Amino acid sequence: MTTHDAGMRRDVRRSDPARTVDLAGTEWPLYKLEALAVALLVFATILVITQTLQAAVLTAAAVAVVVWWARRLFPPRA
């Protein structure tokens, strides 16, 4: 069965818009850039400590996901 939900709104509006950074003409939410920066730092640290690429990549990916969602769901108070 196929349904058509033209009357339903799917976008969710927050009371305050997310802070963004302009990179090459594209607005990036700050939480995404923070997650990538933390993941890069964790990647380099784990790679230096363990000297195992697999452990560094998997740990950095897990940290990036956790920081991404935590900062998205719980933005800092201004």
C-alpha cells in the first residue's frame, strides 16, 4: 500500500537555531565540526599510543558519533 503524507510537516523547529560556521560558502553546524575535531584528536592519540591503525580508526569513529549526537541533542547554554 502506498500512502501520501502531503499535509504532514516533517521538519522540527528548535526555539533557538544551531550555531553555524561558514566553510566555503556552506553553513556547517558547529556541533559537527566539534565532533570531527575531537575525533581527529582521539585518532592521533590512540595511533601514537597503540600504533594500531584499526584501533585508532574505530575508537575515533565511536567518539565522533557520541560527540556528534551529544552536542546535537544537548547544545551548550548561552
